[in-house]
Amino acid sequence: MDPELVGKLVAYCKEKLDFTIPAPRGYDSAPICALDSVFSLGIKYVTVERVVDRFLKYLGAGTDTTITTSEVLDVIEPLSAEQLSEIVENHNLTDTGKNPILKTEAYKQFLGVMKEYDIETVEDIADAVNNEDFKDDIMAIRGQTNGTALDYLFILARVDSYVKYDRHIQRFVQNGTGLSNVAKSKGVRLVRETAKALGLTPRHLDFIIWSWQMQQ
């Protein structure tokens, strides 16, 4: 990685960011990590928070608990995607392409893949970081092709090396370095190197950048 680019991004971070912001808490429950991950793509996060709250209330949990993937699937498998959309009061689609599916359908498929790979807890998610078959199967789900939701799954499960390279982080990296169209692989490396220089985990720096971008 070009040390000059890292230096520029470090300086930009010091100029713009509030380093007193703590690392994101994440979730204690693997299927709730997945829910947030699927719904966070392309919508305001306040909407995601409402979806999570409504779903937890439907489950009878009220707040995030250590409910497992199988336990949630036992509840939602009898439901159609439309019925689940009614429960969480959200009918968003996975994308704007031809024949998209409801995000609730993508979520059911997401949990199905997790169960197939015995991913029941947040600890299991962390253990799957290097499982390329799992990643490929998740990214085969409609709307998950670019891997952003998968990256966020690992972040929400508190895997400190992960960066969710969405449009907010990409914009910050491009503004900080002066580059245009910074691809995901290069952008993630830049954020990781910058985090190391700042004494932060990539996951923590990701959240600080995202928090600043939300205020702009």
C-alpha cells in the first residue's frame, strides 16, 4: 500500500473525525446480525433500527438476546416473505433490477445458508471469516452479490478486521486521498492501514467514519 495515500487518509481522519466515539456494540444474536445486514443496504439506518425492533418484539425478545439461527428459522419458515414484511412493516426489495425479491425473502435465504453451515451464534459468524464456501453461498442470494451485507455481518459480530466498504466509506476514502473510483479491495486496504496508523481496529474506524458521514 502506498504510504503517501495512507498518510493523506490519516491526516484527513485527524481533521474530520471524532475519535472519542466508541466502537459499535454489534449484536449478541447471529440472526439479528443477519437481519440488520440484509436490510441496511440502500436505506437509512433509522429504518433498519425500526425493522430490528419490530422483529424482536414479534419474537417476544423485546431486546437483542442470544437467540440462535435455528430458533429464528423455526419461527419464520412457515411465513411467506410477504407475511414477514407485514410483521416488520417493510416491503423493500433487494435491488432495482429485473425481478427483485423482498428483503424478507433474502433474509430467510440468508438464514438458511447460515444454518447449512452450522452458524448459530455470533461466535460461529466470527469462525466463518475464512470460509469461502459460506461467503460464496451468501453472495449467491439476490442482492448480496457485492458482499457488502456479508462484510457488515462480520462487523456486527464484532470481527475487528472487517470494513463495510459501502458508499459512505468509499466517499470518505476518495475525498481523503484525492482519488476517484477507489475499488473495494484497495479501499479496504487503505482503511485497514489507516486504522493501524491511528491505533484503532478497522471495524472501529469504519464506524467513526460512518458516524461522521451521517452528519454531513
